[in-house]
Amino acid sequence: MKIQKLISCILLTACSAMLAGSLTINAAGSPAASSREANSEKTQITALASGETDTEQAQTTAADQEATEDTWPAGPSILGEYAIVMEANTGTVLYSKNADVQNYPASITKILTALLAIENSEMDEKVTFSYDSVHKTEGSGIWRDVDEVMTMEECLYALLLNSANECAYAIAEHVGGTYDNFVKMMNDRAKALGCENTHFNNPHGLPDEEHYTTCYDMALIAAEAIKNETFREITGTLRYDIPPTNKHPDEITYLRNHHKMLFEGEEYYYENCIGGKTGYTDAARNTLVTYAEKDGMLLVCVVMREDTTQQYQDTLTLLKYCFANFRTWNISENYTGTSVNAAENDFFAQPSFADIDESAQIVLPVKAEFADARMEVSSETEDGDTAGTLQYTYGEHVVGTADVKIVETPVKEYPFENQGQQEEQTEKKVVHINVWAILLSIFGVVVLAAAAFLVYRYIYVLRYRRNSRRRRGTGPVVIRRSRRRRRRRR
């Protein structure tokens, strides 16, 4: 964690320096003051900046779209008064009509109920229906009895396919501990997702003056839900059978998805639809959330206060318009920006330590190029693995973002940056020493030296004695010879 904080500080310092120097970078990465060639294999990012750092997400009405039709395709005419289409992967609003006006959501509320249940429980948990869950709900349901038991998975299929209100109530009590606590969980989750004009007062969507949302806020919730694989599987299921329960031992409960765009051969079938949720009350009229996927785009369409069947016609019109007029661009594959590196600091001379999220993308009109989008940098992040965020805009529209992820890289000048690699390198350099072998070797050398000295000493003594004897033996011999000579002379 210390490593990541240090790298983040360095990155943000570089960003600040670039902003102070009024350096601007367009989406193609060409700075106004200077330019550098980008690494084609792996983008090295240490500072990116362009203009202002705070941009509110554009939500245009039909009139706004006409005013900016030179850069953004003009949206189609629909009969409904409240609608939005959002690309779920990027959060890009492709079409908006009165999307911030508060309305009753009816049963599309259950999208958030399902998401919270999936996130906070296991599918095999046993859910018991209380008296309140059975007797304090009305409208659509599967007619459960008090103390009836079903698995969470079975409850979720009944919730999303048959819009069962008693299942929504039972799920709330089971997951939240209490009904009221679950409602609080709903509002907390909505707020965390960025919903500013929403307040939930129940888990099912039955009429309540304190229960309202907007098309935009509902799109945020729906976009988050579809990222969950369990939710995605359930919402796209056509039929599901609930086996006999303790209260219905001889009865199978057959479920059929209420969303009419999922069934091939029927009037409102749409081949790119992958799921959604219907809703209706007298107060809310028809509401509909629809998911559709094609050519790398995942669309969420929300319409509210629609006349009967008109919700499907408007949804189909909007989805076809968006798929025909927009396309996605992968940011990491098309980004050609600049970076601060070894020229400014030896630290940056190391291999790339910050990468653009490879899955991030932007959505642009089909006639636009990636370079037409403008990039800005945001350094505000609570994620220790993220150095900052690149935000792309096209005209007045926010079209996508990409996180700049910190990559752990060994840095020779700063060994503390990667302790694990340092320890590995240290282990490779360690020489294992056998102390006893060294001592024996030293002892052997000493013994050999002593032996050599003794041999030398012995030879020296022998030579000395022999020489001494020779010197002593010379005198007597001479004397004896002299005596012999004297005797001969006599």
C-alpha cells in the first residue's frame, strides 16, 4: 500500500505540474506546448491533462439534441414524455427526454430489490413468508401462504419474471433483517450509484407518495444491475418452474417473463433484447426497463408513464436509433497520448508503471473518429490501485471514462518499492558458507605449515651437527699426523 501511495503522489504531482503549465492534450494525445511519441506496445502514463477537470454528465432533451445535431445525431420522435437510453458499460447517455423528472416507477423498483438480494445473500438460503409479506401486498404475485418457504433463487425468479410483490416483501425482510432496514439499504445503494432525484419507500413499487425516481436514476441502477451475472441470467430467462413447497406440496408454480420483447415470434420481439423489467400501476401507468446488446454496446432503455403497449414501440424505436447511430471505441487500443518519463526523472525511466484499463471504451456517433473526442484528467480517486481517471467528451456529451491503473514494477533506485522482488534478488546473491569446512581447512593449512617447519628444522639441525663434527674432527687428525712425522724423523 505504501508503494501504491508513493506512485500515486508522483503521478498526481506530474499532473499538477502539467496543469500549471497550461498543457492541453486532445484525444489523439497531441499537446499544445510540446509532443512526444507514445509507446506503441504499452502506454506509459504519468500525467495527463486537458482543460477543466470537472464536467457534469450531459443529459439533453429532444430540443437540446436538435441544437447540437451538428455533433450529435438528432434523436427520434417518440410518444412517451419520459425516456432515456444509456450505454451501460460507459454510462454514456445516448438519448434523453425529460430524464430528470420524478415519476412513480411501479415494479421496475424490483431491479434494485433483486440486486441487493443477490449481493447480500446466497441463492440456496431459505426465505420464509411472514404474515406481512402475504397480507400487506396486492397486485401481481404468485399467491404464497404464511410460513411458506422458498429458496432465495426461487424468490428472485418470481420477483423478476412474474413481478411477485409478496416475494419482494419477503426478500426485504430476509435480507434486511427488517422491512424498514431493507428500504434504507435501497436508498443508500441508490445514493452510492449517483441517484440524486430518487427515494424508495418499499421494495415492490406499489403506489406511495414517498416512492419516486427518474429515468436517469433508474438507468444508473439498471446499468449496475446488469453487470451482475446472476441478475443478467435471471432477467433474460423466459420461463422458470418453482417446485412444490411446504405449503403447496403437490403444486409446481410456472413462471413466465412479462417482458414482451424477449419472445421470438410475438409482436414486440426484438432479437437484440437480453432482458428487462416491466411495471404498471394506475398512478405510474406503464414503465419499462429494457436491456439490448449489439456490436459491443450494451444499452439500457428506460421509459415511464407510457400508454399501454406504447412503451414497447417507443423502446424499439430508441434502441434501433442508438444501434444505428453510435459505435464504441476501445480507449487503450486507440489512445496515443504522452507521458513524463526518464527525461524528467530517473524514476520514470523504469518500465511502464501505469496502464489504461484495457476494457474501458467510449461511445461516439458513427461518423466521428476517436481523435474527435476531447480528454480530461481527474485525479480524485479513493482506489489505491488507481492513479486517476481519463474522461472523454464529445461536444457537450460525456462519452466514456478510463481508469489509469497502477502497475507494480521493480525500480532499482528505490528497492523499498518492491520488497518481494528485492528479497528474491537477495536470495540469488547469498553465498552459503560451511563454517566447519573452513575451520578444518585452516587447521589443515596450519598442520601442513607446522610439519614443513619441523622438517625444515630437522634438516637444519642435522646439517648443523654434521658440520660441527667435521669441524671438531679436523684438529686431532692433524695432530696425529704431526706426531707420526716427528716419530719418523727421529
